[in-house]
Amino acid sequence: MLILTRKVGQAIVIGEDIEIKILEIDDGQIKLGITAPKNISVLRKELMEVKDENVKAATVNKEALSKLENFIKKR
């Protein structure tokens, strides 16, 4: 992990076309401005984690579904 210290108005560049700029620091929060090509997704990590959990929750266990189907048919 690379750790950098930046001040308001300063930026870092990733590769040739991604720039992260410090816009504001206030009361323990940092506002970042991110410039990146449209084909690059920029997401908050917690949203990616929620998405992964939602995908897991929506995945159907075929064996369990089959057992449920057989249970319903027997009634």
C-alpha cells in the first residue's frame, strides 16, 4: 500500500488518465474529486460489498429449490 500526504488542491495521478484531487478537508471528512475515463467504473467500496452480498442472496440453490418443489408436490 502506498501512503501519501496531500493538501487541499493537490492531486495524485494513477496511470496516465486517472486523477484524484483533494477538494476539501473538514471535520474529519475529505472530499475527493476523481477524473477518469468513462469506461472506468468508480464506486465506493461499501457499495461493491453490498452488491456482492445481494448477488449471493439472489443466487438460487438448485438442490434446495428441488427439495422444496418435491415437498410442495407431496402435500
